[in-house]
Amino acid sequence: MSGLRMKVLVGGGGLCSSGPCPTVYLGDDGRFYVQGFKVAAPVRAAAAVPATEEVVEVPRALLEELRKLSSLG
């Protein structure tokens, strides 16, 4: 994926007190990418995630902002 460009859709600031924040991106490949907080092993196990996938935690506010964006059309 060398050279992939990503546009911030929501997040990237304002949802956490310091440093990088959970963010939803749209890549120029047409895929969505989610940056979130790493989860503990028990959460990962409860989700029964296969080894080729990952679970991240994002604040509810991030998804609410994404919902607002999607309702704009």
C-alpha cells in the first residue's frame, strides 16, 4: 500500500486530551480505515476475532460524528 493517501473523515482531534486520537479515514483506494485504542486480550477474545483481523476501541462520539457526516449526503 505504498503511497496510499488517506483523508480524515471524522476524528483526528478533539476526542482525546493529547496525542493522536481515534479517527476514521477514507483511503484513495476507496476503503475506510479506523484508528482506535488497542483493546485488552479479554475484549479481543470475547469478540472472537480471527488472527487476520484486529479490534480497536473508538469513542461513541467518533461514530456519532460519522453518522452526522453520512446524513449530509
